[in-house]
Amino acid sequence: MLGAGTLANPYIIQTPADLQSINNNLTAYYELANDIDMTGFNFTPIGRSYPFYQAHLDGKGYKVSNLRIISTVEYTGFIARSNGGSVKNLGLENIYVESNQDHVAGLMGLNSLSEIVSKCYVTGTIKQTNTLKQYVGGLIGRNLGVVENCYTDCVVSGGTNVGGLVGLAIDYNSTIIIKNSYSRSSVTGVSNVGSFVGNAGTITVYKNNFYDSDISSNSVVTGITGKTTKEMKQQSTYTEWDFGTVWYMRDYPDLRIFSNIPVSNIQTVNLSSNVSNLIGSVSLNKKKVITLESTISPISSIVSLRKSTKINVESYSLPIYSQVDISSRRVNSRVIDLISTMQPISSDIYRKANKVINLTSHIKPLAVDLSVIIPIRDEVINAYVQVVKDGSQTVKIFNNSHLSVIENPSNVEVIE
């Protein structure tokens, strides 16, 4: 593993094998570098033999999932037996722990010598198969230390002293404190069974703890309060809990460190806002359209007419409001309605019309040259007139030759 096992340079755990190697040094410092899936790994509980668990493990908001332990030896859990170490910021998810002996739990079979467990959670199944045995808990089987900001969502079953979070809290002195934690675990057992704690003791101090009474019940203990599922899902239930840096509401309360939710930075800032009047100007533009007539001879003339219409549109903006947040001091605030006038929005509308004017082209009369050859003999003479049409566009073509009869001493037949 990387690291030196010191507070300044802890061992870095990245694999199931790294996690198991804590057993090789039970007094060092450790940190998780990532989530670890224990599927198929044959795991032996940590610290089952002397000097037991005295290390310090920081999960750093990562989780160990699919851990499976089946044992016939006392002290069964992720950590079998502690002896003054600590665990924080660690999640155990979808685990299965089973034993027919005493001290069975998800995180620790036995938590002794005021070891601190903080910001941890367990989900899964914790099962004691011999109902003549005792000390079974979702988090800790038997507790002699400080527990804070933890929760369980487990199915827990056993013999005696069976609890959703802690099976038995041993009373050595009043420094044993369990606070700001909750259980929504389902719990069954023979005697001393509770949704939060199986046997609460008489000296251990409980502060601001809760359990889901719709799932399992618990004996009346000061500092441990049963709430319905609906109430457990309301932040207002958890008085004096730190929802700024430790917890946040998802469904039930969840720990921020496991969801990468940053610590809330809540500050009170008094703001005053002034907005100057908005001034708008309106301009009027006029356009004059002149229609032109064009005459072109002798071909058609096309005249284009383009017309533009400008419409002035009035635009208004809603009032601008200034809001002031206050905290612990009274601040006078008021809402000022501001009227904003903006320049008109111009819209140009174009209509294009084409007008076709057909013009008549007049072509001057066509001149015809008539040549008559008069023979000396007395015969009928035929005169021919050829008319040539101009290729230009014309409406009518008139024959302006006006040839009637040409008098001639000879007998001439005129053909028009």
C-alpha cells in the first residue's frame, strides 16, 4: 500500500486486499482512496486477536459494499473487537453478517475504551442464528464508546440485547455518549429488543436520537425518540442537528460526505438596491411614395411600384423589484414600481406590385412601288403588289397604298 501509516502520511486503501491488510498493523492510520466492492472476497474480521483494533480509519466518504461474513467465532463484524481506535466517514453498504456467537454487528462486534465512531452508516442484514446468544446491533453489538452522526438501515435479528443501532450500551461512566443518530432498521429478537438500542443501560447519555416507529418499536429512553415514517422524512423533526455541515435531507437524513455535497456557506447580507428610471425616446419617420408613369415606344413598358409602411409599436417592461433578506435585525424594505419606457420597435412592411401597360405602336404606311410594263401588243397585263410585314410588334397593319384604278389607254386589269 501507499503511505507510511502515520497521521501525516496514512496508508492508502484501494482494494479488498488492502482492506484486509489492516490486520497486519492494528495501530496504524489508514484512508480509503475509493469505493471498494468486496464481492467474492473471503474477508476475515479486523482485530479479532490481541492487541485488537487500535488503528484509525478514515473512509473519506467512500463505501465498502457487498461484504459477506459468516462466522462461528465470537466477535463478528467488519471490525471484530476494538481497543481504543477510531472509525469515521465510512459507509458499509449491502453487507451480510451472520454468526451463532455473541457480539455480532455490521461495523463493530465490540466497541470498547471510548473509541469514537463518527459519520458512519450500515445497510444490509445482521443475523445471530443462536437465540441463546446476545449483543447484536446494526452498527455495534456492545458499545463502550462515543457514537455520533451515524445511522442504520438493516434487518437485525438475534437473541438478547438486540438493537437497530446498538445492541447493548454498557455503563462505565457518563462519558459514553450516543447522539445525533437514527435507525430505520427492522429488529427482532427474544428479549431486550429495540429499534434504536436493545438495552440502553442507565448511565449512558443519549442526545437527539431518533428511530422509525412505523418499522420497529423501542423502550422509552430519554434522548431517543420514535417518529413515524412521515415525520422521519421531515427535517424539522431533527432538532439541533447540523444540516449545514454534516447532514442533508434526501428521503431520510443522509450524510453530506457520502454525496459530495459541499458544506453550506450561510451568510446574512443586507442589500439595498436603487434602479434609475429608464428613459425611452420615440422617433417618427415618414416616407413619401411617388408613382411614376413611363411610356416607351414602341415596346411594352413595365412600371414597378414599391410601397413601405412603418408601424410604431409600444413596448413596456415589467416593474423591477428589489428584495432584501434580513437576519436577526429588522430592515425596512419596500417595493418600488418602476415604469420603463422603451423605444418603439419598428416593423417595415413591404408590398411589391407590378403594373404592365400595353402600348400601341403605330407604324407608318408601307410604300408600294408599282411597275407596269405595257406591251405594244393588245394583251391583258397583270400587276402584282408585294407587301412586306415589319417584325416589330404591331396591333394592326393597314394597306395604305389605296390603289384603285389606273387609267391607261391600254386595257389594264388592276389587282389590289
